[in-house]
Amino acid sequence: MTIQEAQKLVDDWIKTHGVRYFNELTNMVLLTEEVGELARIVARKYGEQSFKETDKNKELDEEMADILFVLICLANQTGVNLTEALTKSLEKKTNRDTNRHKSNPKLKE
């Protein structure tokens, strides 16, 4: 699935099942909440925290998908073409960071 197809799929889902998009502020709060849920799992799976009973059935892929869904909602309702935005971002990073990471001694093996 392309990013453009994902944006259409989410838009169709909202129109069919979601009635309408939540407003941008609500979706921003939901995005932040979803990122927090992902952070909780990462902290427990890869960090030093232990899993709580309520976190044991949570999966990284599920939380990442929830983040992607809300991000796509925000993009759709604000008119952002995520394919174009990602392309521009990668071009910017390539121009800015072409040698930066390669010359970073902290990243050498």
C-alpha cells in the first residue's frame, strides 16, 4: 500500500465508520496519547522498566499503527500530502546530513 492509498483508505474509513474527523486539536492530543503508549511498551521491552499486567498484551506494531492512523487523519484534514511531505523531508535530510552521520565517532562500530 502506498502512502497515498493509506490516506484514502483512512479517509474512506472515517467517512464510513467514524462519521467525521475529530477536530485537529483533538487529533493532536490523540496522537500524543498514542506516542505515549508506544513509549511505554518500548520502555518496558527495551528499557529497564518491567511490564505491568495491563501492558502485557500490548504490541509495538499495534501502537505504531495507531500512531500512523491518527497522523494520517491529521494530514487528511489539514490537506497535507504525506508522500510529498516525506519526499521533501528526505531531500532535506540528505542535503543537510550527507556527511554528518558518517563522520560522527559516536556512530562508528
